[in-house]
Amino acid sequence: MTLRVAMIGHGFMGAAHSVGWRQAPAVFDLPDSVEMAVVVGRNAPAAAAAAAKWGWAESATDWREVVARDDIDIVDIVTPGDSHAEIAIAALEAGKHVLCEKPLANTVEQAEAMAEAAGRAAARGVRAMVGFTYRRTPAVTLLRDLVADGVVGTVQQVRAAYRQDWLVDARMPLAWRLQKEHAGSGALGDIGAHIIDMTQFVTGLDLTAVSGILDTIVKRRPLLASGSGLTGEAGDGFGEVTVDDVALFTGRLSNGALASFEATRFATGRKNALTIEISGDRGALAFDLEDLNAVQFYDNTAPEGMRGFTKILVTDPSHPYVGAWWPAGHTLGYEHGFVHQAKDLVEGIVAGTDPHPTFRDGLQVQRALAAVESSATHNSGWVHIDPPAT
Ligand code: SOE
């Protein structure tokens, strides 16, 4: 069978997802074939250009028409967060499998409605997945496997940070990521969501409470004249930044362990620096996106005098996803997570199981984001997070 994909949106994430859809069938032996059927954008020439550049068969301007088409099987949503819920719910109700970019939504209410729609759709064999793509960076999947195998023993503490610096320049214009009505939140939802998800994924533990502060360092920015997303030209006039630039928070995990988080777009010199370190009684594991083909392991059970962080290269064919690529030692990059994501979704569709992260996983992250925002806004310290429904 052939699964025909419609991608809604064509910004930075559209480019990354296109690489995923194009490469997954070329690299992995997928149980079904994939057709990049149509890319959707409001601006017809821009959508047509994206289709031609990235290899989509056609382009369209109305997502509703595309979602209703009989010849579409998968709807891939790479739009800003304010349209995720409407598109995802419509697609699931039309019987389409859905891949939705992170964070799942802009509010907990939207995420709940999406998770409920995914639950109803699952009963009809329709799958839904959230694009927390870093889960599928081989080293991150390996971290999860090693923690589950007990390599660090009991998880006692987690440190996670996601640092970027693209807003340090006060002339950077007011793009949608800086507007609450479009993005939901700022650094918190855009990149803090990744480290919340990664912490829960890698440790297998849920965040049960958080306490945080948020800050907006540059409060007014030039209006956007052209472009969108992470790049754009400033025009005349100024507008108010309505989201956070920096989010700092602590968290309590379901086994009682503590976690600390930093999500910032003001880490001068840090372009896309995601780090996580998991400390346990038997050892520690660390990952750094700037060195993404490796994990660091400290074996606390090694003989005294022989202990130290060891760099494990995650480039062996036995490592997650790696065997399908190049011979041992030949490295992978940022885009490979998108290929692995497309592969796992196709396999989940054919197997009839929801690939992780599910919309329920996305909802849990959304609850954590809302709890950080509530703690910061009301200066109220620890805010409890409802556990996932069983
Ligand atoms: C911008 O901060 C961004 O593109 C995020 O939205 C992505 O999720 C992350 O992968 C890279 O940075």
C-alpha cells in the first residue's frame, strides 16, 4: 500500500519534515511506501515553490479541502501552534493519521481536545504522533534504553538546558514565535517543551510539579516586513513581545527526583545547545546536541581511581536507527531524527499501534508548560501537574 502525505505549512519545520518523508523510504525498508502528495500554504506561489524545491507532487492553499480528500492518508502539521488543534482534530475526524509538530498546542484545553480526538480515532485504527523529534536522535534513544536497563541505577537528579541566542539582537523582528496568540509561549513552549519531553522520555518518569520564573528581556521589537519564523526583515514601527525570552524552572519527578531546566533565547553564543544529564546512584549519563553522535557515561561502580566520564560514540550498527545508515563510525546529524520519525510513524500505522510520543504524551508536556507559566505568573512556587490518564 502507499501512504499519501499532506504537509500543512512549509517553514523551517516543513523543510525538515520534507527531508524525513523523502529519506525514510530510501534508507529504511518500510512496510508501506510513502508518497509526498501535497504541501499546503496560504500563499500559492510560496507553497508551489516549496513543493518544487522539496519534492512534493503538488501544492494547495486550503488545508480543509486537502484534509477532506480521499487520496490523503497522513496529515503532517508544521504550522504555528495556534492552528494545531483545529487541523489535527479535523484530520483525525476525517480518518487521517496525524503527525503534529511540538508543542502539541498553545493551551492545555486545546491539547486535551486533541488527545481526546486521538483516543476516538485510535478506536478506528487512526494514529496520532507529536513531533518531539529529538527522541529519535540515536544518542537520545540510547540514553532512554540505558536508563531503562538500570545503567545509572535510581535516577536522583536531572539537569536539562536548551540554549539559543537568536533574540539577543534587539533588531530581530517580531515574528510569530514572539506573539502569544500564535505561539502560546516563547522559549518555554518552543524549546523548554523539548527538554521537558526529553526528561520524561529518557527517565521514564513524569514531572509531578514545577516551580519557575519567566522573563522577557527585549519587550518591544520592530514589526516584521518580510520572512517569518527564525529569520525575517524588520519593517517600520514596533510591536510588543508577548511571550517569554527566558524560562528557568525546577521540577519534581514521579520517583521524587529533582530536575532543573533552562530554556532561553538569550544565551549569547549558544546557537542550538541542548544538554541533559541524568545522575543516579550507580552512574550518570549526559548528552549534548552539539556533539550528537555521542553520550557520556560515568560508571559509579567502577573501581576507585578508574572512574571518569567516558565518551561512547553512538555510531555502531547496533545503536538505535544507526544500522540502516552508514558503516560504523560514520556520523549522523540534526535531520536524521526527522527521517526516523517518519519511519516510526509509517511502521506504527502499519502495525496498528501509536508510535511515541502520543498526543497523551504531548498533553502531559502541555500541562507542565502551563504549570511553569502559572508558577511564574502568580509567583506561587510549586505547581502540581495532573498525572497522565491511565
Ligand atoms: C526554534 O527555536 C527551533 O526551530 C525549535 O522550534 C525547534 O523545535 C528546534 O528543533 C530548533 O529550534
